[in-house]
Amino acid sequence: MLQESSVDSSGSRFAPLVVLELASDTKEEAITWLLSRIRDRQQNGGAELLVEQLGPGIGVKEKENPNMFLVGASMQRLLCGAEDLGLFKECTDGSMRAFTFASKHNFKDFKGDGDSFLSMAECQYVIKHELDTLRAKEETNVPGYSHAKLYPGKSIIRRLLSKGILIQMFPLHEKEELKRLSFSWYKKVKLSLQPLDDIRHYYGEGQALYFGFLEYFTFALVPMALIGVPYYLFDWEDYDKYVVFAVFNLVWCTVILELWKRRSASLAYYWGTLCRKKAFEEPRPGFHGVLGHNPVTGRAEPIYPTSKRHLRVYLVSLPFVLLCLYLSLYVMMIYFLMEGWALSIYDENPTFWTHILLFIPSIIYAVVIEAMNLIYRYAAEFLTEWENHRLESSYQNHLVLKVLVFNFFSCFASLFYIAFVMQDMELLRQSLATLLITSQILNQFMEAFLPYWLQRRRNKKMIRKVQKRRMYEEKELPLVEQVRLEADMSTYLGTFDDYLELFLLFGYVSLFSCVFPLAAVLVVLNNITEVYSDAFKMCRVFKRPFADPAANIGVWQLAFEAMSVIAVVTNCALIGMSPQVRSYFPESETQLILCTVAAECSLTHLLPPEGEAQKNSTNSMYCWASSSFSPSSSKMFPNTSRTNWPVWSLNHWRPSRRRKCWKPHSSVRLSSEEDRCACRY
């Protein structure tokens, strides 16, 4: 892990994994109370972790925050936490099973004390879980802060974050491992697969699945690009000869998503997340309401009526989204007026400069679309926050739906209008090419160059204070300076924007690329650049994110499948509009469309999301997990004792290391009406 180690107040040396930064003016009694709760034993309701305050840096100044703390844990504590989380690891027989501390020697790669058994990302994930589940006991408020009220069973870290006492919590980079990953990932230009296992080992399964999908999407575009180049060279001027390419799009957009399901399931199986238990989802930070009791946990928590949330969604959010769609439609009509104006000028005076003028409306429209999408994103986040969703998953689903609907309409509405209302294939090709190229340039600028430039400007003084930039890249920073440097880095906000960009690119190539065959070539080049720029950002620009144990790409799989269905309908309609097809089916165009859709549906059912061998392995994992509840389980696995069975189910009892659940012994009686006011997580 980290080369330097810290010493806890008890004298135990540990490798720091996570940083807690409190506000610089945090009261001493609050700091003492928090550190004691983190260090306290689990039986007493603590996290049983190791923590030490970060010392002063080189040339310390008054503006440096003294309230930064390094958090770590003993290896035995990390292994017990891995068991509590139900992490799946590979056994000596090659199967994937939930890790248990009692049977640790039955797992592959467990040697000695198990120092190298868990990856650093898994260790940091365990510590984050222990800190997140650190709950209040009988405290009524954070010491020294009467307004920061606490209730039995509530998350202490969430309350500190919501009240601004805790500024941030982030995992530390491991410099040597990061150097090795950077060199194999983006520092050398090569035509090879990404090191997905190394990415997963360092950043977790969520990030590895994103880069795996980006890599898969890029390779899936290669056949379309290879077909598109000769198609562009020989049939470019004949816009009516796009039927063959449209038929190829029909098959391509369906097959690649079904094959990705198999690829994703295979990765999740070998990474041990396919059958990992799902933790009980706590209310998200920012959720507020009148204090009540959760009927499932019995804990006191904010209660907000579902009917009020529905009223906010249907009476405010939905009309706002419709209004934004109308504004997008209005901007689109202005674009067509500008397009007609540029065309009239070219018809009057067909010169080189007036020919260039034909592309100006599309470029302006593409820039306006990107600006509208950015503004709408902030509005969608504000509205979704205002809707007051209880769970993070519900919040994300509503946010994704809002953003996808608007982005789809703003990016593709004009193309649909040109294709099916104006039926101008030449203008469709020109608009698609301009929108695609302009959006790629803007995205690369916003996602790669701008964050890097801002980060270099932000860290310029600190890097100069410690040593020159070249020495920083080649040598090890002192631990104190490394922590403070990483604390000033930008926070990684997740893969939302990355998946959204891929979603729009998938739409461009699957919907109308038959009239612009070079679309796939441009997207392949963009994706190759995206791999290197995203890898660079992860390693050099952003703070290291906590691992996200994911089994798939989540709601984005449904989004891509919905786009695939729209692509099938669109390409079928384009095929039906082709003069070639009309000449073969002068009386019935519907017959060909129905045959094409039937072939597409057949391909969908012929490609199951899991292979047979992988399906058997997955069922074996479920069988092993469920056997611990069966009365006849000893007969199924005669060589296995009950203490060696994996912890997988949410209902499985772990008496030896189960965290004490602090719940009120009876209904909580609030001292005053003031305590019944709206409270926030």
C-alpha cells in the first residue's frame, strides 16, 4: 500500500487508506468525540478503526487546514469487514464464493496474514462502509453543535456532511501502483486491450465496467467503420443507395447489446460481483421530512409522504421538462430558418465561401445544443433534489430519465425532422456530420483539456513549493504533501456524463449512419481518444473515487436497449422510404418492414445474455449461497462445516462479528414539538 505509515494513538502502525477532512473551525469536543467513536470497539458501537491526525506540511501556512485525519485498519479488521460485506473471492478449486474469515485459507492467494489478499480498493471500500455505518447511540447532538441533532441509529458521517462539519472523505492514491497502472493504461500508445483487471483492482468494479464497455463499444464499431469507408468512397453521391447499410445497422445495434450482456455477466462473475449481496439501502443525504420511524429497521428517520413527491413530479417537474422540450423545438425551427437562408445565398452565388456558409447554421446549432444540455443538466439536478427522493437509486433513476429525454430530443429531433418530414437525405448527411464532429470537439475540450488546465493552475503553487513538476512525476512525495495535494484535486462525480456521451454517440451511429457511413470511423477515433483522456483524468486530475461494486452498467443498459429499439424502427422506416425498395415492393412496403423486424427479433432471442458454462457457474454460486439455510445442506456438502459456509444472504446471522444494532427500545418520545420539525439527513 502506501510506503509511509502512520501511528495511531494506541501505538499501532498502519497504512493510511482514507482521509477525513473536517472544517478548520471544528470544535475540539466534536473532534475528540468523533475520533473516539471511530476507534471504539464494535461491541460498543464503534468502527474499530485506526486514525491519526495529519501533521504539518513543508512551509506550512495559516491557511492550511489542521483538521485532516488519516484512517486505516488492521488486516484482521479489514478481513472481518470483507466478510460482513460478503465480498466474493476465488477459492482454491477455482469457484467464486463469499469470503469468510473462518475459512480464509481455503481461498486462493491468501498467504500468511493475508496482507495482499484484498486489493487497496477493497480495503478502502471496507473502511468507507464502516464509517458510513457508524451510528449514533444515545447522543442528542454532535458535541459543541446543538443544531446538529442526532437520533439513535442514525449515520454520524451523513449528519456531519450535511451540517458542513465534515468537508470531504476520500481514499488515497498509492503512488507506485498508480505509476504502474498509468504506464500500462495511457502512457504508451498501443493497439491492445485495456488492463481491466488492474483497473478493477485499483478503482473497483464500477469504473472497470465503464472502461470495459467503452472498449467493447469501440471494437464493435470496427466492422461498421470498415464497411463504411468503401461505402463512402463508391456510393457517396448516390444517397438512395443506403439500404444495405441500413440493414446492417438493424442487425448491428441489436447484436452488440446482447453480446455485451454476456460480456458484462462474464466480467461480473470473475470479479465476484454477480451474486454479491445487496446492502440495505439507507436514506440518501439530503432527504428530509418529519421525524418518524422506519417500519423495517425500527429506527427514527425522516418521513416524507409519497403523495407529495408524486405531486412535485407530475405538477412541477413534468411540465418543466415539457417546457424545455418546447424551447428545444423552437431553437430547432430557428436552425431550419438559418439553413434556408444560407442555402438561398449559396443558390444566388455558388462560390467557395458561400459553400462554407452552408455549414455555419449546423455548427451554431450544435454549440447551442451543447449549451442547452449543460444548462438543463443543472436544472434537472435541482428539480430531482427538490423532489426529495428517499433512496439514492430512485434519485439516480429520475435524474437519468430527465436528462436522457431532453438530450435525445435536442440532439436527434432535427435529424428525424429532416429524414421523415423534409426527406432531404443530403441535408440529413450534412447535419449529422456537423452535429457529430462539433459535439466531439466540444466534449473533448470540456472533459479533457479544461479539467487538466484548471487542475494544473490550482496545484501550481503547491507543486512549486514542494519540488519541480518533473520531480513530482518521477519521485515520491512525502505523505503529508501527497494528502494535501490530493485534497485540493477535483472530485470525481462518477460515470454519469461518460455514459451519457456514449449513449448519444450510439444514437448517432445506429439511427442515421446509413446516410453518413463515416460516422462509425469518427466515433472510433473519438473513443480511442476518450480512453486515453479518461484514463489520464482518473490518474492525474481527479481524486481517487471509492470503489463501486457493480455487476453491470445499471440503468444505462436499459437506455441503450431503448435506443436500439428506436434505431430498429428508424432504419426500417428509412429502408421503406428508399426508391430501391419501393421499386421491388410497389404495392406493399409494409411486408419488407415486417420481415426485417421479424429477423431482428429472431436474432435477439438467438443470443442469450449468458453462455451455458457461465450460467452453470452462476447457478452453482446461488446454490452454494442458499445451501446455508437448507436443513439438508450437510448432505449436499459433506466436507463443509457450518462455520465455513459463505456469508451471502441479507438475512444470514453472523453472531461473532455482527455490529450491534442501536435501536430504540420503545417508541421514541420527543421532548418538544420543536424536535418534530423537518429534519434532514
